[in-house]
Amino acid sequence: MSGLMLAMLDQTIVGTALPRIVTALDGGDLYLWVVTAYLVPATVTLPLYARLSDRLGRRDLLLVGMALFLTSSALAGASPSMEWLVGARAIQGAGAGALESLSFILIADLYGGRRNAALQGAMAGMMGIAFLAGPLIGGVLTDHVGWRACFTVNLPIGLVAMVAVATLLPRSVGRSEGRDVPLDLAGIGLLHAAASLLLVGCNERTHADAATGALPAWTEPKVGGLIAAGLVLAVVLLRAERRAAAPIVPLRLLADRRVGAICAAGTFAGFALFSGVLLLPRYFQVARDVSATHSGLLIYPLLLGVPLAVNVSAAVIVRRLEFRVPILFGMGLVMLGALGFATFDADTPDGLSLVFMALLGLGVGPSLSGLQIALQRTVAPRDIGAAMGTLLLLRQTGGAIALAAAETVYAAGHDPARATGTAVFAVAPAGAAAA
């Protein structure tokens, strides 16, 4: 849990400090690459750590991820330039992939039945708390200690976590595959290349030109070209995985109707959260002229709704071992909240906008814990690592798609308030319906 908290807090803490960092290092042209350099390796390594831990054991891979994360945190805190910082963030993202994937898988390894469901809910709820606390911690550290502390704060917490993992977690936990099984090197390479191209292409679509403010067209090479190349490599990956002895993404799991449905739902269920977190703080800053910190506080109904719903739905699942009803009910709440944004404009009362945001957060929450618990109860224990890695990868990829779609709809509008409402109304219910 301490490892997962590190990864989750880091994203929100650094996001708050980033404007100050860019000013200090005079690196405005690399502003967005600080985020992209972290996001891409953090996403594409999720299934890699999960799958390799079946062979090497969870403990050793988790320690490798922690070591990468802490070393790069120290490097980032000592950054003399933006180029250095971007490189350090890329290494940090590679370590974060282990923290984010293996934490959930270890709960499934160590606990079963109702205890598993309760702890999965607690882990997902902790992620929500990290989203709430991160911006405030980042603001305090940046204003009163210095932006470098936003990275070095990871070191004491992370070192204690490493000692706990090294001394208390058995080395054999999760090891289910012998080293005599051929390693799927082709699958690993193709997965990383395909996912990286798709993520960078979608991410580039959200970056407006500094001079004109216009978004790059889907047909531009850095957007559509990268996405097309990623899709081609994804097709090649599927062909390679059919022939692999121990595939990094076992297609036999996705061929199972239940596993396929869970993974598909995981891809789309978070659309409302990703689009809301992207668009709403900007609305409050642009249309309402509030500070960045204040805008973060104004979207707390959305962020508070997530951990609240995660824990309530986890309690329902623990008691009844019923997954479909909480998740379907949550998607209904997302649609209801998105419907409110259809009429959203600068004259919308504050109380009403808070209700709309709360409905989105309450709706997304059940899917974060419920789908993971359902997946773990569906697949055999030996397949948990591969299945969870695939679900987490698809969830992050879906988030990149949601961000690109929301930014596209927003850019087509002229009034910031109406454009925000239209984008949320377009993206959130589409994801909920698909989920």
C-alpha cells in the first residue's frame, strides 16, 4: 500500500508544482513532456511487471520498481535542466509501473474471498485519497520548501517501504512459471512499441500549439501517424501472441467472454473521471478566474465521490459477492451526471455543478474496485498477473483516448463553460454506455 501511495501521490504532487518547475528551469517548450515522459513508461510497463513476476516472483520485481522510482526521484530533485528532469521522469515512470500493478496483484496472492474484496476496495479508495491530498501537499511543498522537495519527499517513505517488502514479503509469492519456459521477447517489444505509439499519439492530440492555441489535426503525423503505426503494431502483436509459448498478453484469457467483458468495461468505465479532471479545473480557472489551487478544491466533489463509492461498493461486493449491480448502477449515475452537463454554462449555479461532479465521481468509483475483484474471481490463480496487467494497461489506454476525445470536443467550442459541458456530456456517457 505504501508503494502504491507513492506512485499515486507523485502524479498529483508534481502536477501542482509543474508551473513553478518550468519557470525555475526555463523549460516551457518541454512542459508537457514532463508528464508524457512519465505516463508512457508507467503505462506500458504495467503488463510487463505483472507477467514477469509470474516467473521471478512479485517481491523482486516490486523491489526493482521501488529502486527505480526512488533513484529517479533523487535525480529529478537534483535536476539542473528540463532535459534532465524529463529523463528522470521517464525512469520514474518505469518504476511506477511496478508499484501500480504489483500492489493490486499481491492482494490477490495473499488474500482470498471476502478479505480480498475488502482490501481491493481499500487500495482503490487509497488512490482516491491520494488524488485529494496530492494537490494540497504539492502546493505546500512548492510554496514553503521548494519544488525539489516534491521529488525528494518520496525518499524516506520509499526506503521504509523497501525495507518492509524485503524483510516481510516471501520471495516466492506469485511465482507460478518456471524459468525453462521461453520468454516472450517479441511480444514484450511489440507491446511496448504499440502502446507507446498509441499513447504518445493520443497525448499529442491534447497539446495545443503555443502560438495559435489550435490543436494538431488528427491527420498530422505526430497524431494520426503515430496512432496508425500503433494500431498496425497491435495487429502484429496479436499474431505473435498466438504463437508464443508464454505470451505477455495471453489471448486465451481475452477469448473468455467474462474476462473480455471485464477488460472492455475497464477500458471505458473511467472516461468520466479522466475527462472531468482534465476539463473542470481549466473551466474554473478560465471562466471563473480562480487560482490553480482553488480550482483543484472546487472539483473535490468529483474526487471525493470516487473513494466514497469505491468503499461503499466494495462493502456491497464483500457482503453479496455481486459485481454487476454496483458497476451498472455506477454507470447509470455517470450518465445522470453527464446529462446535467448538457446544459452547463457560466450561469449554472455552483450547487448544481457540484452535484453533477459528485454524480460522476460516485458513478466511476464502483468500477475501479469491482472490475478488479471480478477479474480475480474469474481467472485461475496462475493467470492473475497476466489478467491484471492487461486490465490496468487497457484502463490507462482508455484514459488517453478519453483525454484526446474530450480535448477535441472542447476545442470545437468558443465559450469555455459551454465547451466544458459539451465535452463532458459527449465523452462521459459514451464511456459509461460502452462499459
